[in-house]
Amino acid sequence: MKLKNVVAIKTLSAAVVAGIFILSSCSKSSDNPLTSTDTQNVNSESVADNSINETSDMTNSAAASVTNTQYATGRIDGVISAVAAKRDGRLAGATITITPGAGSTKDNPNGTITIDFGAAPGITTDGVTRIGKIIVTYAGKKGVAQSYRSIGYSGYSRNGIAFDDAMTFTNTNITDSTVFHHVLALGKLTFPDNSTLTRIADHYATVDYSALTLSLSATPNTTSSASGTTRGGKSYSMTITKPLVYKLACVLTKVIIPVSGTKTIIVDSKNSYTIDYGDGTCDNTFTVSLNGKVVTASATGDGH
């Protein structure tokens, strides 16, 4: 396997996103079951998931850009920021600081990584403006079982969508660089119109280094891998019913949604939407089922 592919697959998080991907259009027919409210319900879950996971992708890229020595001893260095930006264009212009914790050593590192996009107007890359800080608390060597990174935020926003400072997203290695446990707590996003959505999540991500895929599955013995409230104030739960599979080869061609797998979103304990991502083909289409009817939909990048 080529080294660059190994590095790329290691930086994937629970949902690999270059932008925020949402349901943008559906095939038009007289029996199309999706109303504007249905579309908002589906999009709320997707936007919350992708917005938060994007920050995990960026922190993975930042961590992969530093040496084990720097991870243990800390540093603020233009070279680190430049390497990270080259690896991940979303980090271009950000200042990356590594601060060691008490007793941090090369064999047992701990500390914080701060990715600072600055105060308003922030930094704009590829049409996306980021303001504020993403702060990562870490413990354990990179890629070692039971090591973890916990992501927090300080005044962070993406194109006007504000991330609550109380929110945390923790990624723990269950096995060496193969299986990861992702836990989102106190998730909350506030939009420019002051509407909000909330989310908590608990699931596993498994990396296959031979197939260059990442698969998401619900946490064992739970009935839901995510839940929260939509921008319309309705409660929802999301269950992964068949592992969601991302292919690195597809990601590299701007196909960011899963290429296979299914999930079910239940809103207000009554409307049940089944999302099916297909059979592994690299494309941005999927199907949405509601009340026995199925429509084909497409996902597109949206800066908001």
C-alpha cells in the first residue's frame, strides 16, 4: 500500500467531509412524499453530523502533521502550521499550538493542540470562513490502544454557524489505529437566524487499511447512535441499521457521503425516514424512504 494512502485513511474521522453535504434535490414525481419539513428533518441530522465531524477531520490532520517528539514536548511553529495546511487545506492560515501537559513524555504524551483561526473576520478557504479556536486535549501515543483526543471549542464558527463552547467530541482508540469509539456530548449549533439544533452521538468507526475504507456502526447494545433536536425544534433519533462505508478512492473524487449502508431517522416518534446510500458506487446519490414511498435524492456541497 502506498504511504500516502495510509496517511490519508488515518486522518479520516466518523464522517469525512470537505464541506457540509445536505439533501439538495429529489426526483420529481406526483407521489414524492418529501415535504419541505421532511427535507429539513433529514438535513438537520446530516448538517449536525457533518459539521461536527469536519472539526474531527481537521484535528486528525493537525495531529498527523507533528512528530512524536513534538506531540510529547509541545511547540508553536510556523513549520507545523505549514505542514498541516499542506496536508489539509482547511487548516491554511490557522496557527497551530502544541502545549504539553504535566509529565508528558515521548512514551506517554499528553497535552493540548489548539487550532486558532483568529477573531473576526477569521480565515476563509474555499468559500468557508472559520473563526475562533478548536482545542484538542490528548493523552497517549498516536495510534495506540486507549489513547484519545477530546475536541472542544472556544468561539468557533463555520460560515456563521456557532459551535457551543460546552460541546465535546471524544475519539478513543479501541485497538491500534483500527477501531475507534466516538462520543459526542452536549452538541449544539446556533445558526445566523438564531435557530439551533442539538445532538449527542455514540458509535464506532472501523478502518480497513487494505480496502482503504472506513465503516461506521452503532454502539453495541444501544438502540440509537445519535439523537437531538432539529432546527424546527423537533426531537429525533438516528440509528445506523447497516454499517455506513466511506471509500478513500471516492473521497478523493469529491464523493463525501457513504457509498453504502443505511440509517433510519425518526422525528417526533412518528415520521421514520430510511436513508440508503447504495451498493458501493462512487456517487453523491442516495434514496430516502417514507411511508412506503422511495425517492432518489442527491447531496451537494453547501458552505452553510
